[in-house]
Amino acid sequence: VQQEKAAPADLTGYERVKQELVRPPFAPKHDQVASGDPKIVEITMTVDERLMVVDEDSGASIWAMTYHGSVPGPLIIVHQDDYVELTLRSPSKNQLEHNIDFHASTGALGGGGLTHIYPGEETVLRWKATKAGLFTYHCAPGGAMIPYHVCHGMNGAVMVLPRDGLKDGDGNPLRYDEIAYIGEQDYYLPKNADGTYKTYANAGDDYADSLEAMRTLTPTHSVFNGAVGALTGSNALKSEVGKTVLMIHNQANRDTRPHLIGGHGDYVWESGSFTDAPQTGLETWFIRGGSAGAAIYTFKQPGVYAYVNHNLIEAALLGATAHFVVDGEWDNALMEQVVAPRTSET
Amino acid sequence: VQQEKAAPADLTGYERVKQELVRPPFAPKHDQVASGDPKIVEITMTVDERLMVVDEDSGASIWAMTYHGSVPGPLIIVHQDDYVELTLRSPSKNQLEHNIDFHASTGALGGGGLTHIYPGEETVLRWKATKAGLFTYHCAPGGAMIPYHVCHGMNGAVMVLPRDGLKDGDGNPLRYDEIAYIGEQDYYLPKNADGTYKTYANAGDDYADSLEAMRTLTPTHSVFNGAVGALTGSNALKSEVGKTVLMIHNQANRDTRPHLIGGHGDYVWESGSFTDAPQTGLETWFIRGGSAGAAIYTFKQPGVYAYVNHNLIEAALLGATAHFVVDGEWDNALMEQVVAPRTSET
Amino acid sequence: VQQEKAAPADLTGYERVKQELVRPPFAPKHDQVASGDPKIVEITMTVDERLMVVDEDSGASIWAMTYHGSVPGPLIIVHQDDYVELTLRSPSKNQLEHNIDFHASTGALGGGGLTHIYPGEETVLRWKATKAGLFTYHCAPGGAMIPYHVCHGMNGAVMVLPRDGLKDGDGNPLRYDEIAYIGEQDYYLPKNADGTYKTYANAGDDYADSLEAMRTLTPTHSVFNGAVGALTGSNALKSEVGKTVLMIHNQANRDTRPHLIGGHGDYVWESGSFTDAPQTGLETWFIRGGSAGAAIYTFKQPGVYAYVNHNLIEAALLGATAHFVVDGEWDNALMEQVVAPRTSET
Ligand SMILES: [Cu+2]
Ligand SMILES: [Cu+2]
Ligand SMILES: [Cu+2]
Ligand SMILES: [Cu+2]
Ligand SMILES: [Cu+2]
Ligand SMILES: [Cu+2]
Ligand SMILES: [Mg+2]
Ligand SMILES: [Mg+2]
Ligand SMILES: [Mg+2]
Ligand SMILES: [Mg+2]
Ligand SMILES: [Mg+2]
Ligand SMILES: [Mg+2]
Ligand SMILES: [Mg+2]
Ligand SMILES: [Mg+2]
Ligand SMILES: [Mg+2]
């Protein structure tokens, strides 16, 4: 094939570093401004087909197909002009063929054409991060298997930072104190005639039923980080007044519209490109299906913030809600309850 | 709670003014450029649960939950750094708990956490308009009640003007002669087995049925200003050639794509932020579910302009159509019917 | 009517040229930079109601309503301040009333109010291209007939180039080597009780069934250039490494999110306006229902690129996939298969 005849890449002088992947909503250790020259960032991901509970209340479950055990797959962070060198493994306990398509990469269906592996196999792909921004990655084995795998959780995001870090529209540096990495997943779970969710013995067994459910284009669930409640209650995100959070939103298949209830997007890269000026002061932003974007916010008040897909049906009934619990001092100059609810004269 | 321990806001020197709310599609009296220092703008809104006809042809109706009697709720206009001081009342004739979440505000779930009132109660909330732009407000009593109330009409918009008014991307002033304030409402009306719409005796009685209908994510109606035909025929908007209209579009729940048939968006704040340069010369713009945006157009031809959600199924079958009737002189230099329809030789 | 009383347009000094329409995905002969003064561009389109196969596998078909025999209708290209002078004919073999609404034009419902023709009729409309950008045109006979005709394929795009051609955000010229003109069409095909697609004897016979199907807002098909597979296999688009393609995407009714698998949008006019700076480096872009937009990409690797609506269900199950087959030399510096799939030790 063409790749074999091509000149080998000249990697002289590139330092190699390893990036340890961490579970969402957390971000791997990284520098916001790159130090030194572009590097080769080595990453290892293991494909893990696993039965996951989607909603404890209804008992809805799915044989999820995951990168490295989580939905979404882990966040990868590099700087522009770095190489990502990925080792992708599929243990023999898995049932299905998988691969990986990096929206951030160039050629071969985003790498999808070079990484088809069966259970018990591994492959190594290296690609250069030429575009700065947030980019989805996902499995794309071909044909109807593409939405089937993606809608079973097999997707995540890469952040390619500009070497000198994020900037506002005037070129001033923007820095964050923490990252909240949120993957929204639309599931199309097959149901029994009585409305309960079907269960299956093995990954892949729900294929025909899933295709029928997907054709409705109407998800049964749209959840953050794999399951209803994965980022609420004891799993809520934490922050403090004065802290700046970068909220990364990945949606590999279906449009969504993140909103931080009680806050804003101070700076928003809606389509995820860091070579364009961020929008400012947004109430709600739009993530196109098949993309990742981000918003920066500095918390100004303590309390609970719900971060939702602002189709409120999807937020409240389908699962698309996370919580930030923010410590600090209330500022009555921004908002004050002048009169608490009381019986009205009129 | 935290609010009680916080230092009181220093309101020394703030002048208080009252804003009289008016029915949509009209805008309250306001200055496009602020005069003097930031003010405290006092507003009173009454929650009104009322049976409304959605479509006279089919007899579809809803126990709407409204701010001040209309769907959408009234447009509020202030300038950046002004305070909004809202008195929210719910008469005892109402059935349900309500509150208000202002996307324009900061903290406490947009004020939603501080304004829960039951029938017979009132509360007063004050918040500072720190961000310039168009912002949705809506009821958010918690859980499934959130989409239930929002999809029963309980939402509206605040416009926070820059103190020196609107500007194009080069900083030149943009002024309008009139405002058309349009709220698009997706309704999910429960049906009987024969396809007719169900009727209910009281507000809230349709709760279980509505939740089931909302889960389809497919509205039975998507209407402007509360009902099919609310802005057409004798209710059409009026304008003149040479006049500049600011078309404000609020959609608190579901994405939409306004289009002015026969005109354009000369300047468009699609995501509603006035701190970003408006887009120019658009055919169709996109309002994310859970946001308000606006477009400016100067009419150049007389006649009827349909203003639609350009999913034409939603425009023609679900109700998302308004009309502008524009007076003035036709300009053949822009468009001319060179040959009127006639029998063709070929 | 008003048009009759208006002063005639002064067309002194305007040269007349004819534009020969060509079948999508191809573009008519044109200059990227205008030579000389604005012109009157004469175009003739014939309305053609024709039975088309939508999907050979399932046998799904439609009595398409077409401009000039294709779905989408032909691409029209002019420069800003040119006139388009369209002769629209409907042969007597047709069944239905048609007209044309140009989003690029000003007044009379985009010309829709001046161009209603019945089978056996013709009309001539002239309008000035005052706005630079990509704009949808479509049939809009009134009421429910509007989505019915548009969802039967009766739409296309006009590109109004700036007189000095396309530019990046800094004002530098952007040129393309080729155009790929892609119209995405959502069809709502009525089905029999057994799930097979209904067939009809004449154009228009599916009206009542179609309206019912459209109300679901869930298309049975979303295809590029009229049918499943119209731009794949032997119909795939062709290009070369180093060539720059302008990908024009028209969707007259329903939102979509184009993505080039393995490539990017180097420059993207998402909402189609050429008076706004293009976005840069996008993975996925968003075309609002009822609009046309475009992206420029310079191919950097050989191979097959799938161009999809990145709702992957729509791409893989509903038909929204095209292919580019790109010749050239592979560049391992951008992507390299370091280790081909092999049995894993672990
Ligand atoms: Cu997979
Ligand atoms: Cu993809
Ligand atoms: Cu309420
Ligand atoms: Cu909200
Ligand atoms: Cu037609
Ligand atoms: Cu249109
Ligand atoms: Mg095995
Ligand atoms: Mg394959
Ligand atoms: Mg992105
Ligand atoms: Mg009562
Ligand atoms: Mg509550
Ligand atoms: Mg807004
Ligand atoms: Mg005939
Ligand atoms: Mg008519
Ligand atoms: Mg356009």
C-alpha cells in the first residue's frame, strides 16, 4: 500500500514522552504552554467491551465499547506540532473488531484505515497534531458498525493546545486552573414490549435491535460520562470562587448545547478551533454532533451549578446533567434575595 | 445560607426606575444608549397559569404556565451594569410551584434557587446585568418539572444592551427603529387514541402524559408567541421600507433556525452576545435551544415577509411562521418580474 | 400590483452573459475573480417532476420535484452586484404548481411571489445579488406545499462570489482548484404496514402520506445528491494531493454537520456569508436547515476520504455519505502505521 512506499518520517531530535491516561472527567498531567520543541507523545489505550449500567433507576444497561474502560474515552492533551504515537490493544476477551479515527489527524480516514484490530491484536499509529483545537476521536470499523460503536460509547477527545497556550481574541493569554472533561453520549437502548430495557449476554448481541432503535434518531438516554448521575451527587465536580475551569464537551454523534446554570461561557471555542478567536459571554453554546469544543468560566458565586444540555428534556429526562459544587463567599453585589418567598398581599 | 452571611450590596447612588412590561411581540420603552450611571430597574411579574388555545383548527389547547400572561413572557430591557430587581408573584388561584432562572445573572442557578414560590406567595430578587447580550429566562422548579414548565410556555428573554448601544464589527453604532420580539415555543401535547388532543381540567393535570410526549423529543407544535397564527393575519407585524427592525428570537428549549423570507439578517448576533462582532448578510441563523439571539434588517422592498423557523415542516405544519407586512415602494433594480407567468412555447 | 407601478430598472451598460447549468456535484464555468463590471447572468431552468430511485437496496423511490432534473438543483455562480435573470419553465407533462424562492434575493418572498407557474407555463425573474455568500433556493408554493416540495428535492444553491474573490480573515486571497457541490436531502418516504416503501403512480399522489411522515420530523433518508450512493463507488469525487477543493453544502430544510473523514475544513463559511471571516481548522461544521455553506480543504494525503453528515446514524444508515478518491504520495511525516495490526503479547 501507499504507506509502505513512502519515505520514512524524519524524527531526528524529537524527544519521546509518555502520557498517562486518567479517567474522565479528569485531564492528564500537562503544561498549558509547551516547553521546548515538539515531542512524540506515547499513549497506550486498551479497548474494553464491558457491561455498564446506564440508569440505576430503570435498570437500563449496555455492553459498552470503550477506549480504556470509560465513556468517554480518556482525554489526550498535546501541543500543536507534537506527534501522538498510540498503541491500541484489544484483549482477546473482546468480541468485535475496532479501530480509531482521530479527527485531529490527517489521512487514512483519520487513522481508521490503519488501525483495524481484532480481539487479541494490537497496532501502533503515529500522527502529527497540525491543527490546534479540540477534536473527537472514535471507533469507525465501517458501515453500520460506525454508529453502532460510537453510540455504544466508543469515543473521546484530543486537545491540541497552541504551543504558547490559549489566547483571547486580542492575543492575551487565557489560563485555567482545572479541566472538566465531559463526554455526552446518546444511547439508543432497545426495549421490550412492556417498555423495560432489553438485556444481552455478550457485546454485539444487541446489534440488530440497536440499528432499529438508532433509525428513530431519538435516543433513550443522553448522558454525561457514561451513565445517569455519573457527575452528580457524590460524583459532582468541585471548584471554588475565583477558580477558572475549562469545560471540554465531546459529542461524537449528536448535536448538543451546553449551558452552565448560574454561570456563563466567558470564552467559548464552540467549534473547537484554537486558531479562531473564542466567543465571549455566552449563555449556551453549540457542539455539533461529531466534534468537541470548550468554554472557560471563572466562578463568581458559591453554590451548586448544574451543567446541562439545554434541551431541558434531554437534561432532565434523558440524563444530560452534571453538577459543579463551588465553595466560597456569596456576593450580594451580583445577586441578592431581597425578599425571601413569603405570603403575598395581593 | 450563604446569602445571609454575605456583606450587603452597596447600592449608594443607584437611581431606581420602573420598567412597565408590555405584551410580546412588543418591547418595553427603553433607550438604545444608556443615559447616566447604571440604575436599578424595578420589574413586577405575575405568574399566570391559564388555559390557552394552541391551534384553533385542531382545537389543541394547553394549561400554559406563563410569566405575566403571555407566551413568551415579556421582554425585559436593561443596560450592562444595571440591576434588575424583580418582584415575582404567584396568585393563589395557581396550582403549582414556580421560580425563575435568568441566564443573564450570576449565581444560585440563575436566581432559580432563591425564587421558589407557591400559589399565594411573592419574592424579590436583585441581580446585576454584567454580560451584554440577549438571554433567556425560564422557570426551573427542579427535575422533570423543569422541561415540563418550560415546554408549557414559561420562558422569555432579557436584552442587556451595551451602555453605548449596539455596534457592528468595526465599532460603528447600529440603531433600530423597532423591535419584533418572537418567542418560539415547542409544545408536546398529549393525544387521544383517535389522534385528537387531550383536554384537562386544571394546570398540572397533564403532567404524566406530557412527560411521555416530551420523551419523543418531537413536538406536536412549534409556534411563535404562544399559538398558531399569533403573528399572522390581523396579528401580523408591520413595518416600512427603510425601517430597521431588530428581530429578537427566544427559544428556551429546542434549537431553531430563523429566516426572513425575502430579506436577510444584515447583522446577526446568533448566540446573543453583544461583546462579539455580529455576523453579516445571513440567509438563516441558528438559535441554540436555551438561548436568545437577534438579527437586524432594514427593509428594502414592500410586501409580505414570512419570518419562519426554516425547518419548513416546523414552519408550515407545526406553526413556526410570523408575517411582516411592509409598506413602501417597490424597487425593480433589486427584483423585477420581467415576464409574468404565461403559457410557454416549449 | 406594486411592481407594475415601480420605475423600471436602469440596466444601461450591463453586459448580458449566459450561464450553462451543469449537473451536481459539478459547478458551472466561472471566474473566481470577476472581470469587468457587474453583468446580467441569464439562466434557464426547467422544472422536472420525475420518479427517482432513492435507495436501490430497499427499492425506496420518490416522485421527485426537481429544478432541471437533479436533486439538488444546479449550482448557480455569480459575483456580487451581478443580476441573475432566470427563465423558469414547467413542461406540460408536470402535475403541480411550482415557483422559486432565492434566499440570495431581496423582496417578494425571495421571488416566490412572482414566479408561480403551472404545467405548461414559464416566467422570467431578474434579481440583484447584493449579498456575497452561499444561499439556498427552493420551491415555496405556499402552506404545506412548501415542505412537501422542498422535501421532494426541489432546492439548490447560488454562490455569490465577492468581485475580488474569496479571502481569509486577514484579507489574503483564497483560491480553489475544484468545487464539490453537495446537496443533502432529507426524505420522509411513506411506508406500508410491512415496512416496505409505498409506490405511487404520479407526482403528487403521495401528498397526504408525505405530510404524515414529515410530521414525525424523522427522515427515512438523508442523502447526498438525490440518492444513496450518488457520490460513492464509481460516482465518487476525485482529487489529488495538493489540490484545493471548495466543498459546498446545501441543506434546504434540516440541520446537518458535514465532516471530511481524514481531512479538515481549512477555511469554513459555516453560515455561508462571504462578508464574514471564515473559521479555520474545523473538524466538523454546521449547516443550518435552510442554508448553504462551504469549506475549503487542501488534500495532504492520498486515499479515500468519506465526506459525511457526522450524525453517524444519518451517514451510515440514512445515506449521508460521499467519497473523495485522492491520488498522490503518502506522507509518513503526517501519519504512519508504525506497527501494523498483529497478535498482541498481552
Ligand atoms: Cu469499536
Ligand atoms: Cu468522525
Ligand atoms: Cu413554573
Ligand atoms: Cu436555562
Ligand atoms: Cu415545486
Ligand atoms: Cu427558504
Ligand atoms: Mg475473544
Ligand atoms: Mg471494515
Ligand atoms: Mg472540535
Ligand atoms: Mg391555589
Ligand atoms: Mg424544587
Ligand atoms: Mg443569548
Ligand atoms: Mg400536465
Ligand atoms: Mg400558492
Ligand atoms: Mg448561506
